[in-house]
Amino acid sequence: MIFTNYTHNTPNTSTSVVIRILLWVVMLMGGAVVAINADKNSPLFQSYLFHIISAILGIIIITLAFRAAANGGRELAKGRVGDIPRLETNQLVTSGIYSCMRHPMLFGLTLLPLGWALLLGSPTFITIIAPLEMLFIIFMVLVFEEMEVKRKFVDAYEAYKKEVPLVSFKRSCLRELFQAKKILKK
């Protein structure tokens, strides 16, 4: 396990994390409202068979998204030393799933708009809004997450970035990202 301490003086990023989460929730809910209103007269939206198949696929994708977030979050929690806010780290985590990809939690959560769209059974959400929301999430990661991590961990992150891709589609990495893990209570 490789950890690099964060010793630079930077403002607390908890506010930016909360803003991103709220923005993400607003996008999901707003996208649903817009899409359902656009689809209410669509024959596909009226189809029970489409809704059953779509809902099953949606549940599968949402489950994978939350597994990825949980697995990434569990590993990321190892980078929390001392009294710091819950969604923050002060050590660069490069072990576990973070040895395969730099942003596993966000990779998994990028799937959530598609899962939500499939669960709702909205053709407009599935084909237009969810892909746009997924691209926006990727943009947020590339701009804000990368910027914050570079600012926190400077040279250590630059070295890590050269070795580990943003995301990875290697079978072993995806297996580790999406596997169900038992949580042991202490």
C-alpha cells in the first residue's frame, strides 16, 4: 500500500463535494421530469414489456453503480487519517482498486443516470438525457476532481497519474470494482 501524506494548505473541499452531489441529484431528478414529460405519449413508454425489461436492466446497472461506489469508498477511506470530513482524504490511496484506475467510484456512479433512466423506462432519458448526464459527470471528474487531487498531492499524484489510467476496462479491474463484498462489522 502506498500512501502520500497531504501537507499543503488548501481550503476544505467539503463544500465542493456537497455542491457536486447536489448538482448530480438535481440532474437525475430534473432529467427524469423532462424525459417523462417528453415520453408520456410515446408508444414505447406505454409498453409494459419495455418497462419490465428496462426496469430489470436498470436495477442491474444501479446495483453495479452502487457496488463500485461502495468498493471504491471502502478503499478510499484508508486515505483518511485524523479528524477530517467524511468525504475527504489526506493521503493519496493507490492500493486495491486504485491501483487499476484513479477514479473507480466516479466510474461506477457515471452509470447511475443510465440505470435510473432504464428503471424509469423513459426512451428520451435512456437515449438522450442519460448520455448527456454521463458526459457531464466525466467532465466534472476531469476538471474538478483531477484539479483538487493534483493540488492536494502535487508530485505524488503526477507520478501516480503516469502509472494508472483514469479508468480501466481490464477484466480484473472491473471484477474488483463491481464485485459484491461482505462488510465485516467490528
